[in-house]
Amino acid sequence: MPLEDIPQIEKIFQDPHVVEVLMKAQEYLTAGANVYFKWTCASCQKRAICDVPNTVYPYLRHEDCGYTTPTEDGDLGFLLAMETGQRIRVDNIEEVK
């Protein structure tokens, strides 16, 4: 689902952390960044990054182990790719350099 579809996102995701992450990601998207969501696989506990920018899914499949994790169970965060080529990791709604 495209990140721009905020009304639909708020209907699908009920977890306050996920909604907060998505709203913060929307701010960066509006500012011109590409947002790549990342999560923790519920099976192998490794962090993974979605390869489709500016899109969030209700379930995320980890390519390494094949397990599918509900987005709300995966400690959702995101990585930003700025037009300058700079990448900024965002965890728990705070920028990490």
C-alpha cells in the first residue's frame, strides 16, 4: 500500500507504534525522501528491509528464512534515502547517524 494512502493505513494498522512510525515516515516522504521500511523477523530475529520504497504491507516476508511477519509484530522502523544520496536510519522515531 502506498505510504500516501494515510486514511487506509490508519484503518489497517491499529498498533500505536506502527501508526507513529508511518506518520513520521510520511513527513520525510513529503520532504522528498524515499522511505524503505525495515522490521525484525519474528522467526530468526534478524532485521530486514523492504526493497520497495514508500510502500507498507500488512505482512512482511523475510527473504533469508522465508518467514512472514505481521507488520505490527515486527518492530517497524525505516531507512531514508535522500536525493543527495545520504542515508539516514530511523529507529524508534529518532534519527540515528
